[in-house]
Amino acid sequence: MAISDMCTGLCPLPLYIYFYSYGNYVEKIPINWCVVYFYFDQYFPTIFHTISIWLTTTLTIQRYIHVLLTNFFLLLTFPVNFFIYCGMSKKFRETFKKTINCYLD
């Protein structure tokens, strides 16, 4: 995605430098340069920008699916974890909490 964004700005840069920094815009431009200028100034930046937009869209969809599935699996495992925790004896739960707190301190 970063490469696509970078190419959006770097495609017309050599032409801008050639024409505007060196003052070549004053004299008559050959037709070959017009075609090259049109492609590098209009087509390629638009293509790279569209690629960047679609990459951002696919990344958003992938993140949405990941969060959705994570929440779904958490919802499915919650009753199992609840019954396991409630099925343990009170003494075992206290021992388990003390052991975990001992390692965290």
C-alpha cells in the first residue's frame, strides 16, 4: 500500500522536474513528450491511487472479518468456560488464583 501511494506522487515527478525546474516549458514541446507527459501525469497516478484505495478496502474487510470471527468464537466458548469454572471446587479456585497472583507479582 505504501509503495502504491509513493508511486502516485513519484510518477509525474521526473517530468515536473524536467519541464518546470529546467525551464523547458517555454519552448515548443515535441509530440512524443506530450504522450509521455499525458501517461505519466494522468494515467499512472490514477491507476496507482485506485490500487491504493482497493488495498485499503480489502484491509478493512479483512479486519472486520477477523474481529467478527474472534467475537463469535469468544461467544461460543463462554458457556464452556463458565461451566468449567463453576464446576470447580471453591478451594481449587482459591489455590488457582493465588498461584496466578504469585506469578504476576
